[in-house]
Amino acid sequence: MKIVRRIAIGVCTAATAAVLAAIAYAESLGPVPLGKDIAYSRVVVDRHGKLLRAYATKEGRWRLPATVKDVDPRFLQMLFAYEDKRFYHHHGVDPFAVGRAAYQFITSGHIVSGGSTLTMQVARLLEPRQRRSFAAKLHQMVRALELEHTLSKDQILALYLSLAPYGGNLEGIRAASLAYFGKEPRHLTLAEAALLVALPQSPELRRPDRYAEAAREARDRVLDRALEAGIIPRDEAERAKKEPVPHGRRMLPMLAPHASDQIVSAEPDKRVHRLTIDAGLQKSLENLARERAHALGPEISVAIVAVDNASGEVRARVGSADYFDARRAGQVDMTQALRSPGSTLKPFIYGLAFEDGFLHPETLIDDVPARYGNYAPENFDLTFQGTVTARRALQLSLNVPAIAILDRVGVSRLDARLTHAGAALVLPKGEAPGLAMGLGGVGITLSDLTMLYAGLARLGSVVALVERQDAPLATPVRLIDPVAAWYVGNVLIGAPPPENAAPGRIAFKTGTSYGYRDAWSVGFDGRMTIGVWVGRADGVPVPGLVGRASAAPILFDAFARAGESPAPLPHAPNGAIFATTDKLPAPLRRFHASRASDEIAEAPRIMFPPNGARLELMDAPASAVPVKVSGGIAPLTVMVNGVPLPQARGRHTTFFRPNGPGFVRLTVMDARGATDSVMVRMQQP
């Protein structure tokens, strides 16, 4: 009995000493690393939490956090079968696995398996060791016990799923799944999941983009282990083995790059940024912009903004046709660039006139030559329609009636109303608002223009666009009264659609800026407003680039890709008048211009191209160069190097085809003999 007692005392003493030594050793290691200081990739996600874009860490690593809910359940089953069968039953160290590893080492003379649990692997990932040794293994065991005491099993798994190495600069299952398969880990196939189970054991030697055969063999071993464990049936395992392994890496998602850059730059310390953008619509519209830009020309870019009418939330923002295309200046965000809006401000001119009560959609208005001091507007096609209704004048985007109405409404009032609604209008330096503002003589961004049109869809109430999910919704601002806004929408929904598009479904307007630099189309239904801009980011003119032919088809296609049938516009509010012209009150039957006169014209002036301009020679059929003239008394004669253009007489806009590179002298002469001349240089693109 004394011997037994002595042995028991000795064992207890040794055990106590071991425990005290372990406690002392653990205390010497310092605080338990929980991964709170790990630098993860900053990510931008859409309104549903779907990844739009990720940014590498400062060390150049793709490290995306993941949780148990982010992965396919079969991945976890295979992971446990292959790495740690008793994960949910041990406390960080698995005595059976350690014993098996020790026995294999003793009997074989070398390490067959390390006996590491997933918790021990997490400990190694949190505190990397350069060399494998008994001391390092002891360190992992102690840390594993501490981690199990501090964290839940799911938290430990989340650390493994976020930090496990997958080759190169990929860390964590999300980065690996996106890079190798282009999908989130919850959508992995059986074969894909098996490969990602195998990679962390030897990430560099099993990288599928470098060692595809080694990756395939490792994957198949995982499938065999899963089959032995009864996790998968044999037929599924055989089918999975027939799947090829990826031979390269994919780019991580790169949706809404301009919006992502903007929000990350504004809050660089924030790790997760949530936008109101819808990833599905964003991807669809990015593809649309890329396809149409390539069809239009090598330097052409396309920008698109899609907005939810009710909330003002941005559902898609395409800043350029291709973010990585330097020839198209792809990294320039054309949704935020100031450009001339062409005729797209006309609906607001008519809206103010409807609000003031001197105009109705069925009011007659004259489309005839008129002059306002030295300014004589002319229509885009250089013809006049005579007497038309206001509805028809806006649908055909006639310039002369629009300027006559703006003269009555007041330019300063239009400028003040649009500015008050939140649009940042920019005039040329040193210039005050003038009548030319109604035809595009002002700068505005596509985002602001789309916001204004969304205000029309909301019956005249504008809300500032919102792109961050945590941003407070802005207070609505009244742009025009509800009846006036409804009149505008009712007119625009009847505008002739582009070729092959269905009429009467979208209220829309097109615009072409001075000199063919910008083509626009903005439209809305009862649910969404979409704005489209087409042009060159550097502002170089593109002869033949007009809103109806270049931007409107993109607008209608964008609505088609939005995934739902166009929603009806709001019902007419109280106070709307339904009547033909002859049934209107007498003052509304015909509009009379207030200041149009036949004052003597100023001398002719070549407005485009400007003197000293360098113009690129374009391939046929877009090789014609426009010459725009203001002022002068008809007939006008335009000469190229002293030779008159026979088709130019009497026209304020004409075209000529240069013979090749070199200098060209352009001259205009009016009926009085007054002239203006510019010198331009034609050069190869």
C-alpha cells in the first residue's frame, strides 16, 4: 500500500508539475492571438451583399474573410474527413491523432502525418513558424488549447476559412474559389470543393495554375477519403474525378470599378463598403456599354446610370466602356464628367411653361425662323415645321420653339430651378446664363441629368442620388409641379423610338452636343430612370455621333436588360387638362413669342471648328467634318482653301471631306460680304 501511495503521490506531483509548467509556458507566450489585427482585403458589395470588387492588401495578398455560412456544406464534410475527423469533439488537440502520428514516426523513421487539428493549423496561421520542430508543435498545441477556450468552433473554422493558403497571394477559401473557379464557395461543385480541401496542405506544389496534375491527384485523394467516410456515393466521386482542374487564375470580380474606387477613397480605413448597386444589373449594363462602344469606334466610350425612381438609389453606374482600355480613357468616370447636354434640358423648359399656365401639350406654336438679338436658333435638320403643337415640338426636339418658350420662361429661372434641385450646372468662364443654355450651352454630369429626369418620373419631386447603403435618404426638392411633370412624361412617352424599338413604353429624350462631342439619351418608366452618354472622353468631335442614332438604342436595350417589363407612368394628378387644341381655353390655344424680331444679324462667325484646332481624319463613312456658322445674312457661302462648297449656300451647318493630312483654311461669307476664317490641321489618329 505504501508503494502504491508513493506512486500515486509521484504521479500527482508530476502531473501537477506538468500542469504548472504548461501554465507557465502558456503565460510566457503572451496573449492569445485571435486574428483581430489581420489586414483583410477591402471589399465593396452590392445591395444584396454580393461582391462587386475587392482590393489586395498592402502586401499584395487577396485575403477575403469567410464564415461557415459562406461555404458549401459538403466542403466542410470533406474537410473534416480529410483533416480533422473529431473537430467537434476535441479541445484543440486530438490525442488519437497525436498518438497515431507518433506511432507512424517510430515505426517508419520519418513523419507520415503531423497529427495537427484544424485548431492547431489556425494557431500556425496566426503565428507562422519557419521550421517544423517539436518546439513549434508544442507551441501550436498550447495555442490551440487557448483558442478553443476563447473562441467557438465556428469562429475557429472562420479563421481557417479566411487564412488558409491556396497558392501565390491567395489566402482563404473565398479568394481561392473566386480566382480558380469564378464563383463564391457556397456554389462549388463536388470536384471543386475537393480541390480546395487539398490545396492548403501544400499550396505551392499543388497550385492548379502551375501543377495541374499534382492538383488533380490531390483532389482525387480527397474524393477517395470522402468516399471511404461515406460522405459521397461512388458514382458522384467517379464523376467528380472526370472534371478537369483549372489551368489558370481568373480575375476577381471587378464590377462597378468607378463607384468602388470612389467610396474606398472616401473611407480608406473601412473594410466592407455596401452600395445600393445591383450586381446583376451592373454586370449586364457593363457588358452592354462594352459591346456598343466597340461597335461605334475605337476611341468611343459609353457611360450609363440607372436609378430607382422611388428612393433615388443608384442601381447601376457604368463609368466607361472598359475600365482597362486606355485608348478609351477607361478609368475616367464619364458619369461624373461635365459635358454639354445638347437638347436634353428641353423637357424642363416645357415643364416650367406648363407650370406657369401659358402652355399645354396641345398648344399651337410656330416653328419658323426667329431672332433674339444676335442669336438665331435653327433646328438640327436645318428645316422648319411651321405651326405644330407643343407636344409635337418637344417630341421632334425642335430648337426654335424651345428657345421661344425659354425666352418667355426666363433663362435665370430655369438655371435657378435646376440648381435648386441639386444639379451642378457649369457655364463657360465669364458667361451668364443665356438662351443657348436651352440647346446645351451649359455643363452637366450624366448623374445629375439622370437625377433630374427621375424627378420627372416622381411627378416633379427630385431626390439626391444615393449610392451608399448607410447614407440617409435626402429630403425631396420640388422641381416643377405635379401636373407639369405629368404633362412632360405624357409627351415624352410618345416620342418616336429608335428603329426596331417598341413605342409608348419609355418616356425619353435624346440630345447631341455642339460639334458632335456628346450623344445623350435619358428615359424613365414608372420604376426606373436610365441615362446614357456616348462620346470620346477627351472631348474630340465624332462626326455623325447623334443622340437618336447612338445613345437611344443603348437606352432601350438597357431597359430591356433590366429584367422587367416597363412599369406604367403615374396616373394624371388632379388639375390635368385633357383637351384637343380647339377645346382649350382661348389663351392656351396658341403660343405667341415675346421677343422674337428681325433685328439685323451680326457678322458671320465660324463656331466649329475653332481656329488652330487639330482634327483627326476618320475612316469612311464618318470622314465628313462639320462646319458650324453663327450670325450672318443668308445666303452663306463656306469655302475650303478658297473653293466654295456648292451644297453649303444658305446653311449654318455643313460638312466637307478633307483630302488628307495637312492644314485647311475654312472661310464663310454672308450676303453682305462679311467674312470669318479659321485655320485647322487634319492629322492621322
